[in-house]
Amino acid sequence: MKPEFFIAQRLTDASAGKVSLSRPFVRISTVAVALSLSVMIIAVGVMVGFKKEITEKTIGFGSHIQMVNYDSNISFETHPIPSTLEFLPDIQSIKGVRHIQTFALKPGIIKTDTEIQGVVLKGVSNDFDWSFFEKNLWDGTILALSDSTASNGAMISKTIAQLLKLQVDDTFDMFFVQEPPRVRRFTVTGIYDSQMAEFDKLFVIGDIRHIQRLNGWAPNQITGFELLIDDFKKIYEVTDEVELITLSHFLDDGSRLKVLNIMQKYPQIFDWLGLQDLNVIVLLVLVLAVAGINMISGLLIIILERTNMIGLLKALGAENRLIRNIFLIQSGHIIAKGLFWGNLIGLTVAFLQIHFGLIKLDPENYFLSTVPIDINLLHIILLNIGTFLLTLMMLLVPSMVIAKISPDKTIKFE
């Protein structure tokens, strides 16, 4: 064993076994490191969980990528495209594309005996992926679609149900402003609750055949295609591949398809999520600074307490570098102990929040009812390594004070 490791271990054992000047400062430094790491674990977990939950909810309403008519705008009154495209198999074969489904949109107004609400009817067919709505189903059942006839069932959100005082199996009339005006009566088969107020107040899920008939479209005409992919991180890469295929083909009427991914469709949501990254970075820097300052104070107290020992080691021929390593190793023991307790505290709090949802949120402002936490093993490892190395590096400068200690002024003969 190298001498610096041996001496550092003896100093650590001695400090733990007796009352000394540095002992309370060592404890404070350990607590500072522990609290800093636990705060960072929770902060990163909340950021990742928050972004994951909001992203999944947004994708649930709009998929990862949409292909619509190039002339389509944001009015929800869209130009149709055919549901049978010769190049659709080429898009399906793109690596990462998991599922393709058809959809149609049409704005309307729901009117009951006492209330009125403007909504958008989203028509879906048998190829629709119901996993998102199954996960967020609040009451009733998923909409069942028939192969032969149009279903008069509809799924509405909990928000719309409360606004219009509707329950499962209730009927409501939806009016469509067109020439001539049309009306359809739907039966509530299910109520979902995504807690995304922007979407919950807007979308009613129904059979795509109603929109086709209302618009006078053929059975093979739709608003567009929705693509679900395996890896959200590759969304721009897949979007570029889809665009490369679609831009090289024209529809029968001479038009082209427009390809939009969810980040381009709802930039305000993802820009807002991007700001959370900056907030977390600022928080990490601040808590690391607090931990580092406390460790610096603790190290200086430890050096002050061991001034006589430093002078004696120098008199025996020890170099400044060896003595500095002794105190850095001892500081490393303190940091490691703080990291252990920090992991224990941070992961315990995260576990309690994940399973019991102790900390609540206002869904109107945050789109979630509880604080989400997503614990990633890689993030935990990087936080531990980063905290240990950065805190230890911050101690290099104060450890230089050892070079200024002179043996002849510190050794005392008793």
C-alpha cells in the first residue's frame, strides 16, 4: 500500500474515533455532499419524467409523424388524400417505423340542453392504435369499430364530460357548420383523462366514416396518415427518410404530401420542455457549488488541525505532492460517504413519489396530477461520478496551502 493511502486511512479512522476540531466540519461536508446528490437525483428524475410524460401525451393525440395534403392548414378543414398509396410499403419498411394508421379531422359543436362546446372530431379506423387511450381511460370502454357500418359511439375527455355534464351511455348532438349544416348524434362509450387541457378540451374520438360522409369523400379518402416510431430520439432522422420518399411522388390530382413530426406540429410545447433542461442545469451547478464550498471549508479545517503532522512529514523528507494526496484521499472518503447517503435519500424519495404520488400538481398548469419521476441507471452513475470528480477537483486549489507550511514553524517539542 502506498504511504499516502495508509496515512489517509489512519487519519480517517482516528477522526472517526475521537472528538476533534475537524469532526463537526467533516459531518457538515458529508451532509452537504449527500443532500446535493439527492437533490440532483430528484431534479434529473423529475425533468426526465416530466418530459417523458408530456411527450407521450402529446404523441398520443398526434402520433410521432403525420403525412397530410401539402395544402392543409391549421383550420382542421383539410383536403383529402387517398388511403391507398403505392409508396406506403416503402414508408412502412423504414427502420424505426412501428405502425401506420389513417385519420380524419372535422371541427364541430357539441350542444346539450344547457351547454355548448366547440370541439374537433377525430375520425379513426380499425388500424388505430388504442394503447394511449387505454392507458388514460377514466370510465367506460374503448370505442369499438365495425367493419360494415359506421359506429355512432364516441370517446370524449373527462374535461368535456364535466363541462357538458355527460356520462357513459349518454347521447349528445354534434353540429357541423357547412352548407347545408349537418348534425350527428353520438353515444358516449368511453371517457379518457390525459390531463392535457389543451387537447382534452378539443378532441372527440369517433368513426372516420362519419367524417367521410359529412365531407362527401369516398371511402378511401382521409385527412392523412399517422406514423408511430420506436425511438423518439430518432424522430428527425425518420422524418427526413419519410420526406425523401413522399417528395418524389405526386398524388393523382398533382399535389404532394406534407410531412410533419410532433415537434414541428406543436413547437410551443417542446420549446417549453426544452427550457426545463436549462433550469435543471442551473440547479445542478448551484448544488455542486454548495457541496464544493463545504468540502473546501472542511479540507482547510482538517489541514489546520494536522499542521504539526504536516511539518513532521516534511521534516522526514515527504514531498508536498505526497502530503497533498493524503488529504485529497481523506476528502475522497468523505465524498464517497456523502454519495452513499445521497443515493439512499434520493432514490428513497423517488421510490415513494413513483409508487405513492405524495407530491401533487395542478393539472391545469402542469398537465399532470403528481410530480413524475423517471429513474435512469445511467443518469445515477453519471451523477455520482461527476459529483465525485468535480468536488475532488475543487479541492486541488485549497490543498496547495500545504506547500506554504514550514516544518521549522510547525513542529513543537513537548
